[in-house]
Amino acid sequence: MGGDHGPPVVVAGVRDYRKHHGGEGVRFLLHGDAASIRAEMARCALGDDICEVRHTDKVVAMSEKPAQAMRRGKGSSLWNAIEAVKLGEAGAVVSAGNTGALMAISKLILRMSAHGLERPAIVASWPTLRGVTAVLDVGANIESDAEQLVEFAIMGEAFHAAVHGAAGGADRPTIGLLNVGSEDMKGHEEVREAARILREGGFGLDYRGFVEGDDIAKGTVDVVVTDGFTGNIALKTAEGVARFISTLMKEALTSSVPAKAGALLALPALRRMRQKIDPSTINGGPLLGLNGIVVKSHGGADAKGYGNAIRIAVELARSDYLKKVSDSLNRLTVVLEQPAAEDAAMETPQ
């Protein structure tokens, strides 16, 4: 029921997922107003063998604050969808609704996957020259210490392996820490400490060191790790630049008759370019770090975009992502406890 469009896009997104991504063995629980949902199911030719409707009159508004949603959200379509994951009725939940409410209710119901994790991280799938790079966090955690950055690296690597695979046929995705330079002495203390832990922790990650802002679009590494403040600014900047370039190209290619003729000749290449940077092809940002799969769709996504968010949720649910993250985070806890144990041993009188 959330997002800019509600059931017309969500139900059409189910149809788009089945059309373009298979959908064999996948069924859907659709939570919300039954009359509205069933009207869209009829329009999309989806039957009860594919979709089960779970009716509720209660909806979390897009403008509702997370604290309000947690207090008043029980029984809402958003709450019920997340609870279905906890109860094992669903393998994943996809929502285009209120991001803050989705994160708060998901954390309340599903809990975090490891002790010490405070909030989920939001990961963005970024189109690059080499394929797709996972960038996290892009807005959930404004400030992040060294331990959190390492957690992001662990979760981001597991996500990329499950959804996108490793680029170039490599054994596992490569990881970089976003920094103001590639040299070891660059950056603030937290990012340098995170680099040390990743190098010395023995997590089995393919850590490649620091990367800079232009390395994201180059696809220098498969996973770029940063704090939510920096990641969100980078994401919004990239979106703005993409719209700026798209507008300039449209103006240039329609400015005169010769330009229009050239655009017609270049149409196949332009279509391939548009498909590469089309937001709908990369829509779907999982909330990493929860005891369950939760994927946030852009509120303004169309059916194609929502279908892609479903694809990401299905691939995560079918993978060993949750176990891999849990095992690696437990290893991180051991690594972080070692210095404290060694210091205590040195202070003990002989």
C-alpha cells in the first residue's frame, strides 16, 4: 500500500518479475486493502495460485515518523508483511513504503543478526563500467566507527556474492574503503583503523585498500564501504549528474534537424545507454544486518523497478547470505575481543 502508487505498481511489479525473471517456485503474500489488490490482480491476470491476499485496513503513512509507526503500526500492511518473515511464512519482504518506518519496524520485529549491530545498513547497486558495484551505507547510519565499517564490508561482500556475483570470474567480490586518497596515511582515524582490521582480521575477504570517489563508477572494486552520510551524498550526487547529462543529451539531440537525424542513426546505442543507467534496472536496496531479508524499493518506482526489487529479494532469500554474514560477524567479535583479552592478561599479577 506504500510508495507513490500503491497496488497498481506493486501488483504489476509481481507480474513484471514473473515475466522477466522467471518466478518458478515463488508465491506472494500481498498485504493491504483486499478490494484494491484484487482489482489489480484481475488487471494483471494473476490468480490465487500466485498471490495470496492478506487484508488489512491499517496503513503506515509515507509521512509518518518511525516512532509513531512503531507505536501505531501493529496490524498495518507494513507490520504484517515483516511479521510474515519472522513467522517463516515468507522468505523476504519488499516495500516501497516509508523508509524510516520500514527500518524501525524491521529492527523491532526481526532484530539484528549479531550482537553489537545497532542499525541496518542500506546498500545501493551502482551501475559501473564493469557491471554493478554495491555501495554501503547510503543513508541509514550517518556516523560509523571502524567496527561498523568492517561490518558493512562483511555484509556488502555477502550481498554482492548472492545477487551480482564477483566481476571478471573472480572467486569472491573485491572490497574497498572509500577515502580521500588511496595512500595508507590518508583519511580519518576510523577509516584507517577499519583498513587495519580488514587486512589483519582473517575474514577471508578480498580487501583491496582505499578507493576514491571516481573509482565507484569505474567499478574498481565490487563493494565500496563508507558511512551513511558520505554514501548518501555520493548517491544523490550521482543521480543528479545522471539527470543533468540526460537532459543535456536530449536538448542536444533535438536542437536541429541534423541533430535529430544523427539521433535516429544512433538510436540503438542510445537505447543501450539508457538501459544501463535506467534506475529501474537497479531498484531495490536491501536493509543489511537483520535476521531476515528486507528490501526497500524506491517510492516512485514503476512496475519494472518493483519487479527488480523482488528479484533481489528472491535471490537473497535463496542464497546463504544470512548464514555467511552471521559467521563472519561472529569472527569479527572474536577479533575485536582479542586485544582486550591480551591487555587483561598483561595486567594480571604473576
